[in-house]
Amino acid sequence: MENQNKIKVLFWPGWWYPDRHNPLNGIFIRRHAEAVAPLVDLAVLYVAADAGLRRQPYDMEISHDQIGLTIRVYFRPFPVPFRPLRILNVWRYFAAARLGIKKLRSCWGYPDIVHLHVSPPWGQIAALKFLLPRLPFLFTEHWSGYHRANSDFRGFARKLLNSLVLRRAFAVTPVSRNLQDVMESHRLRGRYVVIPNAVRTDLFFPATSKPAPGTPFTFLHVSQLALVKNVAGMIRAATALWQTRHDFQLVIVGEGADRESLERLAQDRAPGHECVRLLGRKDEVELAEIMRQADCFLLFSNYENLPCVISEAMASGLPVIATRVGGVPEQVRPGMGILIDPGDEAGLEKAMKDILDGKMRFDRSAIRRFAEENYSCAEVGKRFLLLYREALQNKARPL
């Protein structure tokens, strides 16, 4: 009975929603779902290719949690040696979406509004047009592929599709003003409303006790250890500083193909010492506890959008040293940390040294308050709810 008067919202990610292969993928979409779930009647539909399917062309998983109903439909893609044959997988996506929507309508109902996320595929837009006609929709973009440094946003078909979606959406909600600027530089027009990634401030919060005497100052980095994060450059800066002082450690959380080479780099540059510790992948509860034990967060990326991990660090009261890329300057404002240029290992070493020497001091309670006021699930959810209501009241046009 509680949900009868709530707006029925269908979250429909284009890509990267957490799936059976990598539960950490798309955590930023999960956070948006957690933000709106208390305010609306929410369901999530996820359709994706799975080349591992053998016995049947489609597979469906249905689950319920604190977010609501989630339906995942996987389809076996056709091998496409020639680009024109990609139309076969557009059809297979469409057919998988039809199965998911049929199940959705039988156990949840018909949505009032659709909320798309992340660079939609053709099959998704065809399904929205023909299987959920006359529904208004919003489009949220988190993807870093629009950035020139990434250059994944290319091809006439993709640009045409994104242009169509953005023009027809009631609102386009990039997660940072920088991402809006980059999208507009590609001549993607729409009604832009910036709404940032959300963070669980109930999970990520500052420590309530002081560290034990003798505990080294801890710089923390969290990522999937991809090349774009420039973890190797971070290790080189930390081990260079280690040559003159041993009162700190760099803790790295995450897993990736380069982990072994990064461990060798740390040992080669600081043999036999605990200058750099790689802890591997941790779940979010473990990560939140690790953040509470840290003193400063590091992110040395070559490019970014609006990293969730920075918001989580700030919610934990940590000052941040990060590169001046993407939407990061919108997060790390004066008094919140130090911004340096991407690739500037000497600048990173100096920033770490200045914090260790006490030349830069930060009000951790103010950092926490800023995160609550800007990135909390409550704040982000409220902003989405206003758009949902406005779209329905104004009878926003469908696709």
C-alpha cells in the first residue's frame, strides 16, 4: 500500500550496471538507485550480452532488495565479423528487452517514467520507442568516453543516437558541469541539469577515535588499477618521498591486471619496506573502514568525470590530493585538498610532503559537511524527484 501513491520509476542502464561478472561495475548507477529508492516505487531493468550463454539464447535473473525489483536479462550475441551484421545484435537486445518488460509488467506494473543511464545502445532505444511508448524519460550520463583524452565517443551511428536521445529527453543530467561542457563540445544539445554521483553517508563517515600512537600517516588510493588512474606514477612519487622520510605509508585498494607489476615497482624502488601496500579488492563495508583509518586520499588520474571514490573519501572526512581533471575541481574545492596537474609526479610528491609537514591543514568536519550537503543519497534523490514530478506535470514528450 505504501507505494501506491509514489511515482513508478524504471531505471534502465545502457551499460555497466553490476552484473554476474563484475559486481563493482556501475557502482555509480547503483548509488543513484539507492538515492531515489526511498522516494519512488523503483524497478531496475538491465539487458546485456553474455557470450558465455550456451544452452539458450536468453537468461533472466530476478531479485528484490532495498532498492526494489531488479530484472537482468542476458542474451547470447551473434558473432559479427562485419560491421553491417551488428544489426543482428540490435535485434537480439530488443528481444531480450521485450522479455524483461513482459516480466516487469506482470510483477511490478507499468512505469510512469523511464530513467536511462550511460550511452544507450540502439536496441535499448528501439525497445523504449516500441515497447514502452508514450513514456517521458530522463537520461543520466556518467561516461568518461566523451573526453578527448579517452576518445571512445566516435562513429557516426553512436553520435546520431546520443544526439537523438538528448534532444528528446525531458532532462539530461550529467554528473558534473565539466561533463556537460564536454558533451556540448560534441554538439549534443539538450536540457542539461547537473546532478552529481551519490555517496552513502551512512556507510562512509569519519572515525570517532584517534589512531593509536606510532601509527604512520596513511595516504589511501582506491581504484581498479587501470592505466588511466596512473597508479605507477603515484608509487614513484611515494617511493621518491620515502628516500628522505619513513613516517608514512601508501595503501592501495583495488584489483587489476597490472597489480603484480605495480607490486614489483614498489619493491624495486623501496625494497624490503612497507612504503606501499596493495590490499587487493575490498567490499564497500571493508573499504569504508579502511577510509576511516586513513589520513589523506590520493587520486592521480589522467582524466575523470566525478569520481565516486572522492565523494566517499570526503564523506569520511579525508582531505584529497587529486589531479585537476574532469569534474574533480568541482569536488576538491579550496579547503578540501590539493589539486595538481596530471602526470606531475614531482607535484604529487611535494603535496604529500606539505601535508606531512603540516603546511596544509584541513577541517575534516567541514569536508564531511560539504559531502553531506552535495553528494548524500538524500540530497541527490531529492533533486531527481523534483525532475520526475516536473516531467509528469508538464507532460514531457516521449521518444
